[in-house]
Amino acid sequence: MPLLLYNTFLFLYLSGIKIYSLFNPKASKWIEGRKQWRQKIGSALKPGEKRIWIHCSSLGEFEQGRPLIDALREEYPEYKIVLTFFSPSGYEIAKNYDKADYVFYLPLDSRHNAETFINLIDPQLAIFVKYEFWYYYLHKLSKQQVPTILISGAFREKQSFFKWYGSFFRQMLNCFTFFFVQDEQSKSLLGSLGFYKKVMVAGDTRYDRVSAISKNKISIPVVESFKAGNKLLIAGSTWPDDEEILNKCITTLPEDWKLIIAPHEVDDMHIQKIQQLFGSDILLFSELAAGKISAGKILIINNIGILSSLYAYGDIAYVGGGFQKGGIHNILEPAVFGLPVIFGPIYDKFVEAKEFVAKHYAFSVKNAEECSIMLNKFITDEHYRVTIQDSLKKFMVQNIGATTRIMTYIKDEKWLVS
């Protein structure tokens, strides 16, 4: 019965996304990217290769997996890296990633798709980043005795694995060879299911990633010109709910403070809505990059790819997504530069967010009034803000090293032969 329900869910999901693709560009890419996938993959792969398969759900998981991909590429150059994505937002950014030899969409889970896909790529090691548990793929890997690991895993008591009705989901966990998790709670939960010898608290590889970014951040002359000696509130990966709150808060910003908004979606329609919301005192990154001179107080980043380096110019960060069902976006990107972080109330799925809140490095707000109070505290009490910045930078340094721990285990287990 559980497998029947799972297959029904997959059927309904595919049917729904086909309908949605008729008027949604992202859904359309999801469909188009999977057309004739057998021919695409079969013709791309070369015979005789040794391969490592790494799967990421979307862009966030790709950033989480990059430190390990880079380390595998350096340690095992004779292996080909096969990188797959479920979401177009990850695939579109990473399709030209130079450390991966092949980048594909992952075909939707089914018995036939899983058997065909895994037989085609024939991996010597399979790596899933953070989550995504696909029944047929995991069972095929287990059946073929392919070492299969989860990295930067984060488990919560509310998940189906740990419920009385979760036997079907626990079957998927049984297919993993080893779990590298972010925190002790995740280890304890997996231990309660009998996986004591198959789990290690390795930490979150995103700390390694953002540390590398901070050391190799790019210079952004447009932002330097816009800042011009002022303090900056940088709002990253925002959604409309976040933008509504920010619009109500900017009246509290002093003359020597400016706002930069880097929205999660940068399509023309969304950018136009932001412009209408904030009014005339607003600039577009593309306009300034083209040489337009203006003395606005708000800058909208209407391109992608610079947010992680953009935070280096900031003094306070607001990270979006906290009013969305999926929760907040990456708070480690601003944290590595010491920026205290504000976000919305939906963050319970994120280990780092809960820890930051507990340590008073980050602050959750439920509305514009709470956001204004928090901003005012940071702006008027510079000593308070600087103290957080210093503590946060030290904390970030203390938490790097997950990639090294995972790589050491892979080498010790001899899953890959040089």
C-alpha cells in the first residue's frame, strides 16, 4: 500500500507539473530538461570511465555540495563527476560548472527510470546532498551494492522516518551506507532507528563553502560606488512578503544608511513590482553598471551570481524566505562576513538558524514592527552590532572542516581506488 501511494504521488506530481508548465517558465524547463534523457545521457557518457554520482535537489544543495565536489576532483582526478539536479534553478546555474564532467536533470523516480539511469552512469560512489530520498533510486543503488552516502544531513523528529507509520520511509534510510549529519540531534534520531554505526556528526559543508567564498570574494565596483561611505542593509533572496516588510522599515533608516535588495526571483515582472512598491528613490544594478549616475538610497540587484560577494559590503543582513513554506535561504553567506542576520519566522528546518538564534547572532521577526525594532537596535547601538560581528566571525571559523572529515572517511573506507 505505501508503495502504491508513493507511485500515485509521483503520477500526480508529474501530471500537475505538465499542466503548470503551460504557463510557468520554471516548470517548463523542468519538463523540457528531461525530454529524451536516456539518449542525452547515453550519448554523453564515454565507455570505460569511473564515475561518482552527486545529486543535489536545487541551487542551495549545490552550494552545500561544492566543497566536497572540489575535494573529490582534486583527490580523485581519474574519476568523472556526474552531477544531477531535481530543480531547474540548480541545473541552470551549475550546467557549466567546470568541476563536474556531466550535469543532468535527474529523471523522475520510477523503477524503470532508476534502473536505466543507474545502469547508464554506473557509479562507484553515490552522494546525496542534505536530503531528497527517492525510493527506486536508493533501492537500485543498494541492490547493486554501490556505496551511498548522505552529506550535511539534518533530521527532525517531525519527519515521517520517526513516526509509527514511517516504515516505508525507513526502508529508504536502510539503503544508505553512511550518514554525515550536521548536528547531534540528527545523529540521535538516526541512532534511535538503529543506525548508530552508520552516522557521524561531520558538520555542515556550507561553512567550508562560505569560508572559501569570503577568501575569494569578487570586487563589485557598482556597489562600492553606491555605498560611498554609507552603512548598508543588504536584503538577500527576498520574496514579496519580505519586500513588503522592508518597505515599511526603510523609513527608520538614518541618512547614512542605504538598502540593497537582491530578490530571489529576478524576472522583469518581479523587478517591476519592487520598483512600484518602493517608489522613485530606487536604482537598478543594470542601470548603474551601464553608467547611469544617480543618488538613490535603494539599489535593486536585477541579476544573479553576486549575492555571496555582495554581503562583504554590508553591515546588517536580512535574509528572505522566512515567510515562505520552504523557509529561509542561506544565512551563512552574510554570517561569514560577520553580519548579524534578520529573517522571518519559518526557520525550524535549519540547524544553523536555530543555533544562530540561540547564540543571538540572528534574529527572527514576525512583522514589520519587530523588524524595525531590531534594525533600530543594530543602527543606534554600534557597540552591540560590532560585538556580534566579532563573535560571529570567530564562530564561523570554528565550524569549518566538514569536507575534510567526509573525505577522510571516504579514503579510509577505500570506496574509491586511485
